[in-house]
Amino acid sequence: MLHKLRLRRQAETVMGHRLEEPRLTLMLVVWVFVYVGLPLLIISSLIDGLIQQITGNCTGFWCWF
């Protein structure tokens, strides 16, 4: 499977014009943060708040400041 991913496709053309190859964009980074980073940040903050309420100890990264 990795071999198939490494193979480069030939340039696609439409009416004689070469299409650009797909590439990573800034919007990909934004959407990965929205769908992965933000939920992880919210869930970890809720867990930290729960632990702090129960034990009285702050376990979050921001407790070091």
C-alpha cells in the first residue's frame, strides 16, 4: 500500500491545461485544529476541573504559571 502512495500520478489535463496537484493548505490546519485540537482541549480542561474540585490539586499545564 505504501508503494502505491509513493507512485506519482501523471499530470491530469482538461482541454489541454495541466491541473495542479493536490497539496496541503492552511485551511487543512485550521479544520484539523477545529475537529481534533479543540475537542481535546475542552475535554482535558473539563477533566482537570473535575480533578481540581475533587482533590484540590491543579493538574493542568496552565497551573505551572
